[in-house]
Amino acid sequence: MTLAALQTEPRRIRYIPGPVAYQAHATPAMVKLIWGPLGTAKTTWLCWETYYKAEIAARNGVTLHAIYLRDTYRNLIDSTLQTFLRWFPEGEMCYFAHSDPYDVKLRVVDRLTKQESYHDIMFRHGQTEQDASDFLSTERDVIVLEEIAPAYIPGEKRISPGIAEAVFDMAYSRLERTEERAVAIGGPELLMSCNPPPLNHWGSTRIIDKSEAYLASAKWHHWYFSPAENPSLRPNYYSNLEIAWEGKRGLIQRFLKGERLPIFVGIPRFNLDQLDRMREHCAEPSFRGFLRPTAANPLHVDLEANPTGYVRIWQPPALRQQYVIGADVAEGVEGGDYSSAHVINRASQDIVAAWHGHIEPLTFAHELAQLGYLYNRALIGVESYPSAHGVATLHELQRVLNYPRIHYSRNVETRGRTQERIGWRSTTRTKPILVDGIGKYLERQKEEPDPIILDKDLIGELQTYGVDPETGGTNAQEGTYDDRVISYGVALLLTRMAGLSSHFPSLNQ
């Protein structure tokens, strides 16, 4: 401790929290997440929430132990630490115990007794569980995870990659668990901040999108910080950014408007701005429910309306129209991948119906058969490789149900006798055909309108489907699904196959 630090009277910095920030300070919760657009004083709130916890600890004769975690060293030093020092200047309200890694002693002076106390604040960086394990090995009174969500859009300058979900789980388990100490500090807290997280990010799925009852039972809470939380912002701050980002809707909607979007963090395979425009034209299905077998009509299929049903129908089957069905099959385990199917009008290439849910592969075959009979004995194509679940579905369709129209393919590049194989095989050679087929359908000249895809959930999966920069392959972003992408891609392929090409898909290369 330096002599200057002891002798300097700390400045009384005037911090006036906004209405939501005040509520967030006052709410007794163990996990607190604040999120919102740029410039809404989120880091400021984190700093003062920590200070208030230190005041409580000081009144009870306890030294607060806190840690701030940011994803990268540069972001930690240039942003988080700088904001902290702006509010609590070195030599007045804190001093460095160590530099790089940064350990700070936060100075708290009781306003009545003038008694001083010093509290331990660590600043570290790391994105993954392995990174965090080095400094989250002991319990802490306050753990701060700043910018948990990726703060950038693909194709733009990378600002912040975010923090992995496993770090959140680790931090939660490292909160102070001793009852006596927990009372002395007013309860341990895990504090987090971010710009509006993508819809598929763990900050959305684990916290923001949970019900109020769930959050209350877990003692978790989240708050949206609007620009009103920071009255010191320049009047033209947002308008200038919007001019600078003209045409970049993702940036404007997320960082300026405060919207949560489905975003692929990496290299997106499809045009995100186009998909964002197309989302505005999505529509709710005219029917949602289940397919039930019946002898009451020639199709032997009955529709049972149910808001949680697996089947969604936008357009009913029409006479003399041909339809195709593309399907992706999963194991059928709750919490795992989904089985998915799309029904497409062969002539218009419009999606007319979709199936999505958890179901066993053999039972899914019965669902596909009913869907096929409903849509004029539609041609059914099922992905049969690399997963074996599709093969089980196909064999049930073929051998048990005797469904009359199933897609087969042959490999014309093999030497000798060609082998006909049931279903669509997504190999390293053929999967690009499927994915490129979707890209070709979406591609439009500047003067042409965007295609219409009514299924908003499919749009969401297309927005989180991208290219692996190391392998060049395509897949869903970690933590998201691509079952709808696959089923839609198979269906699109079938609409373009006729005659020989229906048996030789490589002819479409």
C-alpha cells in the first residue's frame, strides 16, 4: 500500500443510476444479467454494484473478494479496467496490488465513521472453461462476466468473441457458499453484461427466454438497459453510428436498436441481410397439430389441431399438383437433435407444410407416409448418411408401409456395376450439392425480389449455418441445430430432379 493512497481523501464521484439500473441494484438476486445497446452504462453498473457489495462487506468487517472476467486481454485492459479506474481512480479510490495480471485494492471509506477498508478485485481474461479454470479454482463473493455474448457481426471488425457457457456454469459453482460469509456480504452475486445476445446464445436460452417463475425460483434476474440509462450520451451518438453503418441492418438492429437476432458467429454460408429481410415476410401456418390415421376419408389421414403439434401447414394440398418431401432423421431423444421434414410444391418450390419434433425413427416413417399421402403421394427423400437413423426410417417406409414413392440415388462415378441406394447420402462430395442448392435458390439479381420462405424457424437455422474456416465444411453453429436446413435442402433437390437425374443426383453438379 502506498503512502499516497493512505493520505489521499477519496473523491465523492456522483453516480446517478437510471431507473432500470436502480432496480437492478436493489433486487436481491444471485445471478444478474444486464443487456442492451451500445452506450447504455452497463459496465458502469457492474462497477458500482461491486462497490455497493464492498460497502456491505466493510460494514460487517469482511474483505470482499471479487473477480472481473473479460474474453480477451485487449478488451479487458482497454475497456473494462479503464471504466473501473474512471469511476475509482488509482491513488484515490483504489491502487494496484499487482499489474499484469491486474489485482486491485478497492478503497471504501465509511461515510459516518470515516473508517477505511480495502477489498480485493482481480481482473482476468479468458473465453473458455479451460481459460477460466486457472483463476476460478476458489470461491468468490462477486464474479463479473462482462460481454458474455459475441459483440460483432460476421464480416465486420471483430470486437469481442464472448464467453463460453461452460464458464458461466463454473462461475456459478464458485460463488461463496459459506452461510456466515454469504450473510456478511449481503449474498454472493454473479454479475453479467452484454449487448443483445443472439437468440441462440446461452444468455438468451438460459436466462432471458426463461419464464419469470423459473427465474424467481433460481434467484436469477435480467434487465434490459435502454439509452435512457445513460443521460450523458451525446445527442447524436446513435444517429451518427446509424449513418456510418448504412445498409448494415444486423449492426443497427442489434447494437443500436437493441434487438436480439439469430446470428452466426463466424463465416455465414448464406446472406444474413437477405435472410433478415425475408424474415419479415414469414407467416404463421393456417394449421398446427398432429396427423392421425383414420378410415373416414380416402387419404386415411385426419388433422388434429394442437398449438404444440409437430405438423404445420401453410397451404393445403391441391389437385393435380406434385409435391416432394425432404426429411432429416434424428434419434428421437428429448434434448437431442430433432427430426424434420419439409413439403414443397414441385412447380413453385414454395414450402406448403413442415414437420418438426422428437420422435423415434420408425415412428417418424409413419408420420412421413401420412404426410406423403396427404400431399398427393409426394416423393419422399430422406437423408440416409451419415446417420443410420435415416436408413431405419426408409426401411420402415419401404418394407413395412410399402410407401410407393421413395427417392433412390446411384453413384455414377463408381467403376463396374452401379449400386442403387435408398435415400440421399450426404457425403463430403454430395453435401456441398445440397447446401449449394439452397444458396442457388436464395441467390437473386439486384432487381429481383427475395424469395418467400414462410417458415421463420427455417430462416433462423439458415442464419446460424456457416462455414468452418479450418475444414471448409458447412455446419450449424455450436449450440444450434441444422435439421431444418437439411430437410429443406433435400426437398429442394427433389424439386429439381426429373427423369434420370432423380436417380443420378450427381448429374445436377
